[in-house]
Amino acid sequence: MHQTHHDAEDIGDDDLLLRRITPSLHAAAQPDGTRILIGFAFRERTHEFSMYVAKEVTHEKILSCGFETQEIVEVRAGDVRQLGYMIVRDPDECDNSHVFAKALAHKTRGQIEKDCKALAEIVNSRRQPRG
Amino acid sequence: MAQALHLPDFLGLKRSRQDRASNRRQWSEVKSLQSPAWLREIYDRISDLKKLEHNWDSYGALPVADGAISSIRVLLSNLDIDDMPTPHVAPLPDGGVGLHWRVGSRDLEIEVEPNGAAHYLQTIVGGESISGDPTEAQNALDWVLGK
């Protein structure tokens, strides 16, 4: 069944979106001892990656829905939109603040791979995930 | 009276010097199973990905597919990786497997899908990304090292 999605206008470009990642799998150790997030951290089966709206939920709540080995990374809603996605509200069993990024137009696997890489580099430019 | 023992040429010991030189030209260079040092460790890490269960990422990821594991092993065995630093091995949520290298500002991700299809993404950190197929993977690896 066709479903129409809408960009959530109440989520501003400067609002932070939270995503659980597994550092042991998706943070690569560098020779200088730092760890960098890799693009695979944003990938999902559906090619529509899940996040939570930071102003509406705590990190603890989001982590409680995942695994002990996970941690949170943050991106701005505007970063996701700039790559050609809308932020779609989709309350889930974890929290009502759940959203997913939906491409405005069809994107190939390769394009999504590039977008996920770009998001990972945005995270890397702002913080160094622990691993 | 002693007689010379006549042995059949099972091992091709009687091949001429010229034949041996010809063979050297026909066969590719022999690679040591120990080279590079990280390869065996990486094979083990790739195998360990099979232990991941459904929903390993807490977003509904699939277990890593056997086809992806065998294909990425074949891919690695066909590349000249002697000078490469150790890659990071990562599972993909659709059952694929990924490898990641970063040397300076050069970044390379190779991924193999569950059906064995492979492709790569090379990125200058802070710049553009270029994707390609496995026939160009060796060029991408050389690019990471600045060759």
C-alpha cells in the first residue's frame, strides 16, 4: 500500500537527532589511537535510517532500547535534509521521538552509501567516538 | 656389477632448464600464506561475524550471509594487499560485509552484499566520494596508499 511521508516541520534544521551505534563494529581504530565512525554505522536494511529527536528524549532512554555495548552519535536534522532526505516521524516501541530519514527521490545503494559516509564524517568532525 | 637405478620421471626432474624458465613466466608470483601479517587475523574476524544474530544493531539487521563472507575472502585473496595497513571489518545490516581503510585523508570502504556483489567507495576526507566496482578495487587500494 502506498504511504505518503511528510517532512516533520516541527523538527528544525538545528535540532539534533540521536542514533545508536556499536563502536566495536562501526568505529575504526586509527594509528594515533583515536577511533573514527565509519559510514556503515548509518546503514539499515530498509535504506531509511532510524534516529530519535534529542530535544524530546534522553540518551539513557535511547540506549535502554539497544545493547549495553552501544553508544549515541548525534547529527543535525539540517545535515540529513541537506543530503536529500526528509525527517519522518514514526513513533516506535522505544519512544515517540523516533524518526527515520526518507529520501526525497529514489536513491541507489551507492548514493545511500555516500550519504551515510557523509553523515559519519560529520560526526567525526564534531567528536571522537569511544571504542 | 652395479647398475644405475632407473626412476620414472614422476616429479618432472628431467625437465629442461628452458622448460623451467618457461614455467616461471607462466605462473604468477607465489604469495606466502603469512603475508601480510594481518590477513589471517582478518579472516578470523570475518568468520566471527557469523556469530552475530538477527537485530545485532538494534535496528533489525540481518545475520551476515555466508555468501558475503566467502565472497569477501575471495576478493581479499585476489588483491595485492601486501603493503596495506590492517582494515576494519564491519557487518552490514542487510547481511553483507564491509572493509574500511583510512590512510591520512584517504578513505576506502569495500563492501560485499549478501549475494556476493562487491563495490567500493573512495573518499577524500572532507571532500567528494567516488564509487566503483570490484574490477577497479586494486586501483582503489593503491590510491589509499598514495601509489
